[in-house]
Amino acid sequence: MAASLLAPIVVLGTLYGFYYLLLALGFTLLLGISRVLNVAYGALYMATAYFVFYLNIQEGVNLVIANIIAAGVAVAAGLIIFLVCSKFAPDPMRFLIVSFLFALLFQYLFSYYFGGQLGTVIPGIISKKEILLFDVSVPPALLVLVGVSLGLLFLLWAWIDWTDYGRTVRATAEDPETAGLFGIRVRSVYLTVVAVSSALVAIAAVLVVPTQELSPSMWVEPFVIAFVVSVVGGLEKFKWTVPAAFLLSFCQEAVTILYPTSSGLPDIVAFAVAIAFIILLPKGMGGIRHGS
């Protein structure tokens, strides 16, 4: 029996690990550069889903075009939220509060407008017919997501480590005031990072939401995943997002498969893992080796 449970834990833990990675990359990147906690990050995931539903189901727009437009709307919304928060609530605590209010605003707006559509599953650009992988049924979207996550991870790494603009981003993250004195347009760097992080969470929504049901509270799960992965990896430590994402994924998939009737247990495990790291390893995985 143990062997029969191991395969789904390994397969699903690995596949969802890439999903967690894609969700957390943008969140950790934004946190590391801007030093602010954007709670509305998860709301962009929800906004993407609802705009795909509105455009494709209600307005009859081609599904591919609907996904592209919805992702663009999410990026625009991310930029607007950041601009409003940074202008009117510039200190980190007020930024957190206002971004949280934006997330709630989105939730209630979508609940008001789409209230009769709760539980609707939107179509996906990838087939929903599950396939067997080592005798485990998995949605094809998760397999595509693996390649997308790896590709985006490499592009982000190359962009930050190998390009001139990446050096500008790193300089801004280390000391924005000094960077500004050297002629770096700090605000422009922030907005670029916001756009990239918003695009990442929108891509995750485009790939994964068709396997879920629409709900005005669906922003909470992606935010919690991104936040916990960031805590486990070490807040602001971009490269440690990778092992942190898989650690959380394997923990959650293990309890989901071992205790299938306990629907809230994976969330409890996520928070327990975050609390354990905050207490035992406050700098996260990235702080184990001299805070690197």
C-alpha cells in the first residue's frame, strides 16, 4: 500500500511543485526588489480567470485571444495597484493594508458581477482529458506548465544575472537610494518588475484555472502558496524559491493523498511549514549558508 501511495505523491508533488514555483517567482521577485508585501498578487490570478470567462463564455471571444487579453488586463491591474499603493501608502505596512483592501475589492466586485456563475469551470487552451503518468492521472496542463515554468525560470535568471538591465535591477534591490544617485530610474525598475511579476501569475492562471472552479475567493490560495514559498526560501531570496516550492508541494500532496477526506489539511500544513521556518530558520533556506 505504501508503494501505491508513493507514486502519486512523487508525481503530483513534482508537477504541482512547478506550479508553486511559477506562482512564487513573481511574488518573490517583487518582494526582493521593492521590499513591499503585495497581498493583491493573488487577486491578479483571480482577475485573469474571470476575464477569460467573461471574454470567452459571455462575449464569445476566441479562447486564445481571451487568454492574452486577460493576461494583459492582469498586468495593467498589477501596475495600477502598485502605483496607487506606492503613491498613497508608501511605507511597507500601509502598502500591505491597501493592497489587501484591493484584493478584497476585487473579490467583492467579481462576486457582485458574476455572482450567479459560481462553480463554473472555464475552458482551457489545453485538453482537459487526463493522461496516465506512472499510473497516476494528471491534467495535461500540468505537464505543459512544467516546460513553461522551467523556461521562465531560465529567462528570469538570465535576465537578472546576465543582462545590463538585470544589474540595474540588482543595484536597485540592494540600495535604491544609491542607485538613484547613480542615475538609475528606480521607479521605472519597480514598474518593470511589477509588470513581470503580474505576467507570471497571469500565466499560471491561464494554465491552471481551467482545472479549477471559478470562485471570488480563489485569490487566497495562490497568494498563500506564493507567500509560504517565499518565507520557506527566505524572503527576497529569488533563487531559493525553487527548492522551497517543491518542499511545500510535496508536503501538501503527501497529506492530500494520505488523508483524502481532510479537505483543509493541506492549508494547515502550509501554514505549519511557514511557522516552523520562521521560528527555526527565520532567514529561510537561503539563510542556511551565510545568508546567501
